[in-house]
Amino acid sequence: MDAWKSAEGWRQHSGGAAVRRSGKGLDPAAITSKGWARSLWSFSGGDGIVEYAINDRGRGRGNLPMSRTEQDFIHRTFELLDRLTGLAFKPVSSPSGADIRVYCAGKLGGSEGVACKRKNSFDVYWKDKRGWDLTAFEKYVIRHEIGHALGLDHPYGSGGNRRYDTKDTVMSYNWVGNTTFTPTYIQALQGLWGA
Ligand SMILES: [Zn+2]
């Protein structure tokens, strides 16, 4: 059972929204969810060592195997997060016992990505767009969903909040082409997990 599930609503925001900037940067607290972070802490066994498993062989109904390119991007993302935060990320081959599990899905019921809180893990899915290749949009979705697993939320609880876009944080639905970790994203994670 899903105690919590974020089925994303990107469909309404495709094509890039016209964002009205307030002139002020996005407050890292506006994308912080202490509840989700507490879950990850508890999944990790309270040691801050987060084990993650990549479903590279596409096991399970509806899932696809991953190319080396796709796996490398996910590993690189966790390596970056390891350097940026006080958490340590450790790849494991077996999904049982992993704190975060990453899946490539063929279909996601119209959504581009999903993060599910299970009993003992976060399961993160992204929808495949281009076979073995990884588009910039897929990279953005992967970093958005992993952000949820680490305790990040949409800007003020709303992915479509038109004041913000992915230049503020990949936690926005308003994708303007970038996949990078912004200062807001990094500061929010450091607020939760230390530097
Ligand atoms: Zn989301």
C-alpha cells in the first residue's frame, strides 16, 4: 500500500509556462518536507547511509530495462547528492533492503514520474521517452522524483505554481529545459541533511 504517493501532473504544464517572477529567489523552506525526510531517515536505519537500488533489468510488470547511459546518470546523481549533503549513498544490487529504488516505466497512467512511499522504501519511477537514450526531460524527472525521496516538495506544495520554474528548482513542474541542481534545491537538502 502507498502511504503517500505523488502522481505528477506535468501534462497540464507541457510546453513551458510563462512564469511571473517575483524578483526574489525561492525560499528553500518552500520546497522542504520534513515528514518525507523523516521517513528516509527511518528507512536508512537512522545512520544517514542511504542504500539505493536501480532496477536495471526491468524486473516487474510494466518496467523497462535500463541502458548504461541511464544507469550512469542515476549513479552520477546520487554521487552528486552524496557530495552536497551529509547523507552517504551506497548502490546495492538487491532491491530488498534498499531505501530508495529507481524504476524506468513504460507507462505511468499519463504521468511522467511518480514517487511512492512504501513500508520500508521510496520507490521512484520515471517514464521512458527515448529507449536507451536519456532526454533532458527524463533527467529532470529523475532528479525531481529523487528530490521527493530526499524530502523535497513542490514550491509551496504546488508543482504548477506559476511564480517558479525549473530555473528555481527541479521541484517545479514548469520545465524550461534545465536539469541542474539549483542553489534552492541544494540549500533545501542541506537544511534537511547538513552539508
Ligand atoms: Zn513532484
